[in-house]
Amino acid sequence: MLVYVFAFFELIGFTTNFLYNRTMKIILLSDTHRQREDIRKVREKYADADYIVHCGDCLMSAEQMEELGIIAVEGNMDIGSGLPSERILKIEDFRILIIHGHMFYEGWYPDYRFVARYAKHKNCNVAFCGHSHEYFDKVVDDVHILNPGSTWRTRDPNSIRTYMVLNIQNHRIDVERHPATDLYY
């Protein structure tokens, strides 16, 4: 009976992970650019993840990402993939906007104020985005913006290829930055 109550809560838009007092794990990727081996390794390494989210430029179809169980959005390199341009994920008190973000960039360089403004327009307090190939984890205008970087290549010669592991519990998001190389060891 309790399972039916929880299913009803989720159906009407409430999340129930707080009822279980458990941590929700999200793996956040972006800009893999057809590096299917990276995606496969993420699926293997984080089989226990609640969600794997890809912020675009996967160069795979919506069907392929769905078969892998990955929540994905369209990046500027994914035109015609069938992926949506944005999604919203609700976890605890968080409304999370998932976008690639290229429309808020000047060339490769992001203006995260515009990402924050758009997230607020969508009533979101967190935004997952990509495109820059550079790691970013900051609160901008009251919106927590997370960009995992790229497992494929970085545009900053002083940086490394990265992805994120997020743990959400008790109205908190704990962010871990991981080098892409740890997928292979």
C-alpha cells in the first residue's frame, strides 16, 4: 500500500526521495562528441546512478540515448537528432533546467547571467548546461549553474577533460568533479 502512496505523490509532481531519506545520484555529462566509449564507461561505472544526464553534443539520436537510459538534450551539433532542446527535472526542492546553452554564449564563452535569467524564466533554481567544454559550478543570480565540461576535449590548455557526479539529499546538491580518465581505471 505504501508503494502506491509514493507512486501517487510522484504522479502529482512530488518527489519522494526525501521520504526514503536517501541520496539521489546524478551523473552529468556534456560534449562527448560521439565518444560512445565514454558513455558506455559511465553506464558501467555508475550503474547505481538514479539519472545520467547529457547536456548535448552527444552526436547520437534520441532513440540511442533513450536505449542507454540517458536523459539528453540537443546541442548545436545534434541538429536532427530528435532530442529536445531543453528538459526540466524535479528532485526534492530543485527544479533543474537541462540545456546545451549555446544560445547563451558569445562564441565559446558563456555568459552565465543569461543562463540564470532563462532558468528563472522557467521557474528553475538549478541549470545544467554544456557547450563551453569547461567545468563550471557556481551560483549566479540565485541559480546554481553546473557545467560538467567535456569528456572529449577541453578548450582550456590548463584544464582537464571532466564530468560531474552530483549527490542530492536533504535539499543540498554536493558536486564532485571527476577527470574523464578515471572512467578507464
